[in-house]
Amino acid sequence: MQRKPGFRLGVFVFKDAEIADYAGPCSVFAVAQRFDPELDVFLVAEGARPVATCAGITVQPAYALAEQPALDAFVIPGGPGVRQQMHNRRLHDYLRALPADCLLASVGTGSWVYARMGVLDGLPATNRKEPDRYEASHLGKTPIDRLAELAPHCRVSWARIVDAGRVVTAGGISAGVELGLHLLRRAGRDETFVREVARVMEYQRGYECYAHDIEYAAAASPAGARLLDTTSA
């Protein structure tokens, strides 16, 4: 894959976003910057104010959606607050306006947003596979099963990472690290570079365990491409 200099990763944060979902990719890119300072990662939120994510952990975004920062990939994390983001028209309009060469990625239940928009129609995608207590009860549902309901035309995959071209989805919650490592690959960094980042993170065993748990699929489906190329109604 061709190396892309100055690869910029934007990670969306919102109220009650899952901490590891957004921190995982950020941590990977922060370490990768030690080897390649041109790599960039930053938080994006609906507004410019601090955002209270899960457990009351508050973060300050670098950009608001309206600022439309230049980026090469955009990550949506999961978490309890993702249900509101599934109906967030501003976020959906922002996603539709992104350039066609900008990767759309997610961790865990973040893929529900793409499911709601129809982006996953005709594509494979994944989600978190282990339920919490509520999800395991008769009142809830395991997130990956919910994904199948939200996107009936999506082929649900149990892979750790699913690379469907423009759309890249990861399981939850710790899979944010694997997503970050995989986005380095998509940025054109070779496997030696990715392995070295994992080493500095003292994540060698995790790297070896999950390096091949990646499903590669065809590029984005025509349905998803049409949806993202059109202006929202």
C-alpha cells in the first residue's frame, strides 16, 4: 500500500463515549509519531466545549465538526452515548460531506452509526461481541446481534477488524488498539513499522494474537457510496 505522508486521524468524541474505544487509536498514533512525526491524531466533537465521556472522564476536542479539519480517516467510538449519535443529523451531514478518499472507521458500537445511515449495506462489518450484564439479560441484546438488526443488508463478521475498503470496523472495546495499528497499514506504513509501534507499547503478544484476525473485503458497495455522495435530505 502506498505510503501517505502527513496522515491525519480524527477521532470523534461525544457524551458517554467508551474511553478505550477512542483512546486506543489515539494511543497507537501517539506512539507512532515517535517514529514518524508527520502522523497526526486529534479529537473532534460536535462543538468546541469539553466532552464528558464514560465514567465522567472529560476531554477537550481539538476541533468542532463545523470547522471541518482536513483528515484522512475518521473514527467513531462506541459507548452508551452512541444511541444519541445514531440520530445526530449534524454528525451524519458531516460524514456525508467528507471526501471520498477519507476512511470511515469505528470501534465497537460505533458501527451502529454507519448502520443507521445505510453505509454498511452490502458490506461486511463487525461490532462488540461480548455483552455486559444488561445486554446479556432478556431486556438487552449483544451489540453484534443488534448490528444485524440495524443493518439487515450488512454481512456481520466476527473478525477483530473488518476492512471493507473505505469502511473499516473493529470489535470492542480493546479492539481500538488493533484499529489504530491497522490504520497505520492503511496509511502505507509497512509491517515492520507497525510491529515496532506495538513493541514500544509492550503489546507484542496482542499484536501476534490479532495481526491475522482481519477480514479484507471488496471496496465500498454502490449503495453506501451513493449515500455518502449525496446531500442529506
